[in-house]
Amino acid sequence: MLSIILNSALGVIFAVTAVLSFCGKSANLIAGYNTASEEEKAKYDEKKLCNGLGIITAIIAVLEFSFAFISYLVLRGTIAMGSMRIFIAVYMVIIIAAVAAYIAYTNTKCKIK
């Protein structure tokens, strides 16, 4: 039951962060960008950085809510624990792919030429 509550809470946190990112209010949450000098910040399009962060946090929010739902189904006995292991593997692959795509996006599309 605790995993359901924690995953739901994480899903809400990531969903709120995604909304703030899409509104352009979360540039200070981007690692490295918030401590960069004004000259370094001028090299990047802040709106694109925030949109990229919004996409990745929205993906994580959906995954967290899915994880909470699958945890509920396992706890209820509707599906077997083996299904949870498969979901965890898929979850990790999606997270790694999303982070890699975000890094590639910020290093190519977000730089001002």
C-alpha cells in the first residue's frame, strides 16, 4: 500500500513540474542552467529547454501513475508479481531512453546558433 501512495505522490510532483515547465517557469530546475553565467545562458533557448524538461517530466509522471496502478493490481491479486518485474524493466528502459533523448535534444536543438 505504501508503494501505491509514494508512486502516486511522485506522479503528482512530476505532473506539477511538467505543467510548470510547459509554462516556462522551471528554468531554475535545470541542472547546470541555473548556475550558468549570463553568457552561457544566452547560448540556449530557455523556452525549448523548459519544453524538453516538461516532456521528460510528463513521461515520468505517466510512468509513476502506471506503476502505482500496477502495484494496486498486484496487491489486489489481479495480476502476478512477474508482471510487476516486466513493468519495472520496461520502466527503466523508458527512463534511460527519455533521459538520453533529452540530453541529445538540449545539446542540438536548444542551442542558439
